[in-house]
Amino acid sequence: MPPPPTLPPPTLRLEDAMPDYDDETKKLMAEADEARKALTEVSNRIVELDSSIRDAESYLNGDFGVDSAWAPLKGKWLELDDSQYTYKLCLFERAVQKEKNGHMETNLGYWREWSGGENDKYKEQKYDKGQGCWNGPERSTRVIVECGEETELVEATEPAKCEYRFVVRSPAACPDPATITDVHEEL
């Protein structure tokens, strides 16, 4: 004997599930929706302001070299193309490598500190804690800073596995002319 036919489950429509509220309840519900929307907007604005405050505090506490010469360059992106990659450096933030034929960026490290020697502290920057290498360390980048007419990334190499070396030239790296004592006069 065949099983008895089954009926499909009833389709529940939203209009059927929600009772028809009176006008005053509908008005209160609309006001509650508006209040929730306003609360969300205010909450989002608070998050934005907190982020701006953290950024400003980080900026104020940052070490931007002698006379804060590097301060205007914080967050400036510098790029250098070679045959296989585009290297990018966001000053005082991070270094990345992007394959020319791909869309993925490899993190080469986050800003850590000025790492030049005792007398040349502002001649080198350190970026570390980048993406881990396959069976290797986390990537890191050493940025050598040189005096130049324009702020530009002029060299990017990988002298050791997952250890990168960038060279940046910038007027911010040039000595203050008032401090130069090795001046000679032409006859």
C-alpha cells in the first residue's frame, strides 16, 4: 500500500506572522528604529574619534628625527618597481612587496624604530614582525636613509632570506646647512 500523500508545510509570510499593531505602537516602533539608527551613528563616530586620538598621540610621541624633519612624511608611500616586484614603503608604518602579476601583498615588516648607530641614529630605520617565511623567520626590512633632493625609494634588495634592505633618499636626511663646518671657499 502506498504511503499517504503529504502536504507541503505551510508557507509563513512575514505579514501573517506579525500582528497588525495599532497606530500608536507603530509610531513608537518607528521612533525606536530612529533611536537605534542614531545610536549606531554616534557609536561609529566615537570609534572614529578614538582612532583619531590614538593616531594623534602616536604622532606626538613619535621620533621623527632631528627637529622632527621626518614628521611631514609620516604615512607617505614610496614605491619602487623591479622586474618581478613592486616594493612599497609607508614611512613610519610598514613595508610591503607585491608581485607584479598578482594581487597579494607580502608584509615585510612594521615600523619599529630608528636603528642607526650611536652617532648616526637617524640614518637607518627598522621594520620588523612582517609575514613569516616558509620555514624561516618573520620578514624584516632595514631602511638605509640618505640625503637626496626628492623623497624616494631608490633601492630594494633581499640580501638574506626574508631580510630586506631598502635605500631611501630624502631632503629630510640632509644635514642642516647651519651645522655644516666643512666649508671651503673657491678662489
